[in-house]
Amino acid sequence: MFLSLCETILHGRSTQSHKLLGLSQSLILRYISSSSNEHSFTVSYLKNKCGLSLESSLRASKSVHFETPEKPDCVMGVLKNHGFSKPQITRLIEKRPQVLTSDAKGIILPKLEFLISKGVSMPDLAYICSCNPSLFTLSLENQIIPSYDFLSTVLKPEEKIFRAMKRYPRLMGYNPYYILSSNINTLLDNGVAECNIASALCSLPSTFVRSPNKFKGMVEEAKDMGFNPSKPMFMVALYAMSSMSKLTWKRKIELLKKLGWSDEEILEAFRRYPTFVRVSADKIVMTTDFLVNKMGLSSSVIVKRPRLLLMSIEKKIVPRGLFALDLLSRGVIKRINLHALLGPSDHVFIEHFINRHKLEASQLLKLYHEKLDLSKNWRMDGHKLLHS
């Protein structure tokens, strides 16, 4: 907060800056100097050249220090020449400011050139590296090349490697033989088809980066819950299980039980759509509250359609639900078909529920837009209700 106050005063955006805490500009400047360990040039460069905020610049200056612009300028030049946008460079430097003092031509450039030589596009390269700048700290010969070579034996054509890296930019940082190979062999030993492994590695790569012992435990758990290793859903279940800690998993189960779900219903929902457990606790409660208490549906409906919990509260569930209740009260529809209501795209929904009623279409469209406006504050109001 104090740093934000400093920035406001220094840029003259507060008309009462001379009154705030009795601070003078000279005191603020001394504070900035001391907070950055007197690395004033570093802070200035991070803020003015890299686009970091004052607060981020001060924080980053504790991890990196330079007194001349030669090295960071060289790094910035290499990044810009390889398609990195200004926001991507800012994000990269915020995550790992030490990159600015790296050897641009000896360390950074060879890694970029290697990936480009394998066919990655510059936009994809910039995205991957800005999401995971630790890629620049990995050894090209001992980590990046072996990882790429291993992935190329599983993912074909090779463009799928970059698709996997975009979905999980840290993928190249794991030991390909101890982690990836071990876990893939575990899947093969349990009857998972090679095509399902390759598909999951491309679309759900984070599933594969657990320690081999933990991964074996997850495989056994998934089998115990009734998932068939020969079916694609087995890998989706592993993905859902691997995406949270045991403690988080336990809390989600406890929450669902508080909402009235039995152990059998939780297992049934997980078998139908495993990734529903990744939804936040607040969203689960608010969606359930609306569907059950506002729309009058049974909680068993959610058990049989757990994908409902992944739908947007503001853009789909609340506006369409409120709209349907109004149509029901007006006699425009005789019952609510949940699949027809929440399943279609916006275009199909409007065609089916609005445009087909030609005489009332304009009035119904206005009503639907009113429900959309009303739903914008629904999450905020629901959050307040949950935590009041």
C-alpha cells in the first residue's frame, strides 16, 4: 500500500499528496532508494524499460542488480527480435528478473534458436517462455534437448510437443526418463493404450509430472473407483486427481457432503465428469444454491450433470435460468428442459427461445438482456452471502 501511495504522489495524481501521512517527496525518494538497496538504476530500468510497476520494480531489484544497460539491453533486444511483445517481456521479467543479466547470445539465444529449428512459431515461443522463464535457466544439452527428444518419441507429429508445452510450459523442466518415462510405463503396464497416453500427454500434460510413486498410487485409486484403463476417461480422472493436493480433495468431498451429496453420488458424478472437482468451492456452492433454491431443481440433477458446475454463473446459468423462470410464469414454455436451456451456444439459445416466437421476439430479447445485466452482480452478491 505504501508503495502505491509513493507512486501516486510522485506522479502527481493525488491533489492532497502533501497531506498524506505528512510525507514529502524527498522522504518518498529516500524510501525508494533504501527499499531497493540503493539500486536506483536497476529500479529505473525495470520500471521504464521493462514496464514493471514501481512496486514490482522494487521487489525485482532484490533479485537482480546491474549498473549499466548493456546486458539487459542485449537480452531485451533478443526477446524483441524473437517476437516477444512488451506485455510478455514485462511478465517474463516479473517472474524471473535475473534473466536480464543472463548471457543473451550464449545462454538465451541458443535455446530460442533450438526450439525455432524444431518448428515452434514465434508467437508460441514467446507465450511459452513468458509463462515459464525458468526455461532459460535449463541446460540446453542436458535438459531441453533430451526432453524434446523423449517427447518426440511419444508425440507425433512434433507440433504436438509445442501444443503440450503451451498447455503446461514447465513440461521441459522435468527429467524425461525418471518422471515422464516411468509414469508412461506405469500406464502401459496397467493397460492404457498408447494412443490415449499420447492424447493425454498433448492435452493434459500436467498429469504426467507427479513422482512415480504418487503416480502409481493415483492409477490404483482410479481403478478402485471403477475407471477402466482402456478407456480415454481414465486419463481424465488421473488429470483431475493430479490437479489438487490430498487436502484440497478431502475438503471438496466434505463440501459436497454438506450440500447433501452421498458418497455414492460423489463417485457417480466423478465417474461422469471427473474435472468437476476442480471447480472452486464458492462456485460449487453458488451454482448449487441457484439451481436448487432458485430454480427448484433436485441436487440429483447436478449429480447426473456435473458439467453444470463448470458453466459460467454470470453468462449462462443465472441469466438463462432467470429468463426460463419468466417464460414459465408467462406460459411461453410449459416446462424447463435443462439440456435445451444450458447446453446450446448463445446463437442457438436465442434462436430457440427468442426468435422462434416471432410476435414476442423483440420483447423476449429485451427481457433476456435484462437478465444478463442482473446476472453481472450475481457472483459478488453470492460471495457476500456465502461469507456473511
